[in-house]
Amino acid sequence: MISFLSRLALILSAEDKEWRRNTIWLMDGAKYHTSADTRKILKQIGVNFIISAPYSYDAAAVELFFAYYKQVQTNPDNERTGKK
């Protein structure tokens, strides 16, 4: 996770030097997101971040996209999915 975050920050900086001014990273409550090492690198990178509670799907806007994508984009005939 630390390598990924560090690399992502480098890529974003190459695209836009000011990305930190209008970016907030939303991290879920996974242990690898909340570890002391991860928090340390996030602070070193200088990114604003929020750590949401575990399993708080309503707080993550991307979950709304995933729900739409799974229901509409990958299931255009609206076939029943999930448990029977």
C-alpha cells in the first residue's frame, strides 16, 4: 500500500503540481489503510485524507458508481443477480 500511494502521488504531481490543494483521499477502515506506516506516508506525501469507518459503504461515493455499474452497465437486461 505504501509503494502504491507513493507512486500515485508521483504520477499526480507529474500531471498537476497543485493536485494536493483540491484532493482528498478517502481511505476505508482496512488495517492496511489505518496502519501507522500508511498514515506516516500520507502525511509525508502531504495529502489530505479521511479514514472512514469499516464497512461504511454509504460514506464512499465510489460505491454508488460501483453499484450502478454492476446493476446497469454489466446487466443491461436487468437479470436477477445475487442470492436466489
